[in-house]
Amino acid sequence: MKGMHKSFMSRIAIYPGSFDPLTKGHLDIIRRASALFDELIVAVVGNPSKRSLFSLEEREVMLKESLHDIANVKTASFSGLLADFVRSCGACAIVRGLRGGADFENERQMAALNRVLAPDTDTVFLMTSDRYACVSSGAVKEIASLGGDISNFVTPSVEKRVRQRLSERKLC
Ligand code: PNS
């Protein structure tokens, strides 16, 4: 549109998550969502009631390590309401990945709540690619803690961090 400043027209989306740790399934959603919006902010969410393997800062570092090659992707972290964060970024959309029916009801409810809390924002769902439909951060942690191979599910740098953290925990 003539006369409009580019930043005014930027379509910003937020991809929020725990990313504890980042998986190849998350990376698949990030790459695909980044092609749909002018800017994608991948936001690590801190939840004091959830015990995580990695701190908020560590989780954001893992994102940065894997995302530096995608020009329109930024990282952030926050604790609090997603709707407030979305508003503070001027985002028009929240992106969530759907692996299948088991994710659907939770996601439907979360999208409806966020639509009430941030009426100018919509949640956009991307179906996870088939080869990552079985991948979750929880499964990655369980497999690694039981000595299994997680290299199909996470990047080499995340794998190294998971192994290191689990071996530190065993020493405690
Ligand atoms: O990766 P996850 O754990 O499935 O992500 C869930 C997350 C962090 C996106 C969700 O729990 C969230 O939005 N938390 C922020 C708090 C909030 O806004 N709660 C009310 C809306 S449901």
C-alpha cells in the first residue's frame, strides 16, 4: 500500500513454547511459519510451576544456536500471560504446531482463551510434518534419561546439552 511504512505493515507472529528442550519438530514448525510471516518471534515461556531441565536462558540459547540462519526469526523469553506478550510485540498471530488429535483439545481451548484475552490476535495451527509427529520434548528427556539415542529428534548441539545436564543431575 502506497505511503505506508514497511514496519507498520509487518505481520509479526509469536511461536510460544516451553522448548525444554528444542526438538526437530519445533524447528520444522519454525522454518515453515517463518515463511508465512514477515517476522517470527520464537518465545520461550517460563512457568514457575513446571520443573524444567533447562533454565529459561539456556532454552533461549539453544534456540539462538539453531536459528541464526533464518533472517526473519528472533528469539525472546517471558514469564506471564502469552496474551500480554503478544500485545507488547504488536503481533497478529500465535503459531502452534499440531501433532494430531491428542494435541487438538488442549490447543483448541488455549486458542479460544487467547482470543478472548487478545481479541486482535488469531492462533494459526500448522500440522507437524509426519516424520516429527511422534516427537516431544518430554519423550526426548525420557529416552535420553534411559540411555536411548535421541539424535533423530534433536540437533547435535541440543543432544550434547541434554546429555551433559542429565549426567550433572546423576552426580547430584
Ligand atoms: O511447549 P508447551 O509447553 O506446549 O507450551 C505451552 C505454552 C507455554 C504456550 C502455554 O502454557 C502458555 O501460553 N503459557 C503462558 C501462560 C498463559 O498465557 N496462560 C493462559 C493461556 S492458556
